[in-house]
Amino acid sequence: MHRKRRDFLTLVSVMAAAGLLPAGLARAEAWNKAAFGAKNMDDLLKVLGAGAPQLSTDVVLVAPEIAENGAVVPIEIESKLVDTQSIAILIEKNPNILTAIFEIPSGTLPWLQTRVKMAETCNVYVLVKASGKFFYAAKEIKVTLGGCGG
């Protein structure tokens, strides 16, 4: 499995170096440095333009109650909201609260599954932008072995 991933990344790097990929596809040109650098939730929401997001049962976060290893916490996210534009993962007590932002192209199923690193027990938030408004779901995950330098 790791070999296939390494081979794919090598191919993308070679294609990018040869100019065979559209600009921005092989690198993150428009990443939001201010958002990823935010050190508290209020500042992060302000930078993202989220204001006061609404709690929504249409944002589904599936994650374990207890993570035995904070370095690899599995989470699954689904947005049942019409016109989902983006999904962000926020981890309250991590050194960088914003863990990831996924842009959801029109017509794409707003569902993802990934693993995140957690420094300690805290709330994990999923922030969804849909039809220009922000919604969220939250869940506390207890970490028994630290993941961010722990």
C-alpha cells in the first residue's frame, strides 16, 4: 500500500516539474495561512468568515469516544446540507486548531473519511459551509496516548 502511494506521489512530482499539471494542482497556492495559524477558536471563525455557525444535525461526525492513540484518530464526516461548499476539521486543543479544509466541488458527495492527530482530550468540530452559511457538529474525543508531540 505504501509503495503505491509513494509511486503516485513520485509521478505527480515528475509531472509537476515537467509542467504537465495545471497551475495549483500539485501545490497549495490558495491555502489560508491566517486560518491555519489561528491560535483560538474565535479568531479562526473570524478568519474563515464563519461568524457564529449553527449547530446542525445535518452535519454528521462519526468518531470514537476514546482514541487509544492520538496520532491516528479515525473520523468520518458527512454533510446532508444542500450545496455544501467546504468541510473543515477543527481540533480545539491542538497547536493548530484548523486541521484541514476540504473544498467540495458542485455535484460531489460531501462525505470524507480520514485520520487526524490530537494532542489531548478535547472537542473535535466539523465546520461546513453550505449555501454561503456555516453549520457545525462537535464531539469530545478522549485521547489516552498523545499524538502531537506526546
